[in-house]
Amino acid sequence: MPGLFITVDGPGGAGKSTLLPLLGAALEEIGHTVHLTREPSAGLLGRAARERTVDFHGLSLACLVAADRFHHLATEIQPALARGELVLCDRYVPSSYVLQVLDEVPLEYVRRLNAPARRPDLALILTAAPDLLDARLRERGAHSRFEHDGSSGPEVRLYDELADLLIEDGFPTFRLDTGEFSPQAAVHAITRHASALLSRNQAE
């Protein structure tokens, strides 16, 4: 069976951490071998990018994140896909388009930096109303300096503004508002979409 590469992006508080384990379990129940991973990765480069956003800014952080991505692809994602596994990745290139632009890196630079990165078979974009996201972030706490300013509005707007560009750059997007769907309903919708995509890939 061919592998399938699914990425999950969206603003902080959109529900990625809640949804991914549920989605992985649901996909395993219908017969897929699921490989859960995330970016920045658990490797040396990824830990630096994840844990030291206070120290790294702008171009240096954008390049560090991209370097971790290419290493992650070569050492973990592509081998799993070659084994026929379904890879679920928490954050990928769409997050770079948004977060690096918020960090004052020109969008065109971010696009070119990430142009060689493998495109997913499905790019899930989770979202919700900014006030709901802000309430969730206050409840769980911020994970990086990008979540410390108390407002999700700019991040949500950028995901909205870049939706067409992501498609143009080869990211087949599927968008879900987690303020309107329960985690279980979202998992059902995504599982159905992923299964249809896998069946189409097998037929080809």
C-alpha cells in the first residue's frame, strides 16, 4: 500500500494537539499504520527551533526551521512513507508561511526556502474564531513567543489570506473550524476524506 502524508496546521489553540491522537487512533482502527510526528521535530535542530524562539528571530529562525524540516523529511517522514505508513505531522510548511511572516520574514523568501519540501497528500488547516482561540490559549498557556501577545487575530487572518497561495504552491488543503465541530465530528470528517484520498491514490 502506498504511504499517505497528512499535515495539520493552524493557529495556536485551534486544537491540533487534541485532534491528532484521536485522528491517529481512528485511522488505525480502519487498518492504517499511522506514524505520528511533529515540526519542529524531536531532533537536535527541532529542539533548538521549538525551545529557543526567544533567542532566534526572523531569518535565523526561518532557516533553522527549514533545516530541521529537510532533515526530518530525510530521516523520518520519507522512510515511513516508503514503508507504506500514513504519516500525520503536527505543523508543516503552512505554519512557516504564517509564523515566519509574523516574524517579519518576507513571504517570498519563506516560499523559496521551503520550495524543495515534499508536498503533503492532504494539508489540514484547523481554525476557530480569534476570541475562542485566545480563551483556549489562556487556559492551556502559551507554547512559544508567537502565542504570548494575547491576540490570535493576526495569525488567523494570515491563514485566511494565504489559503489560495497554499493551493497554488501545491498544498491540497482541507479546512475545519474547530469552533463549529466537536473533536469527534472533525475526526470523522477527516478520516472519511483521508480514506477517499488513499483509495484514489491506490487506483492510480
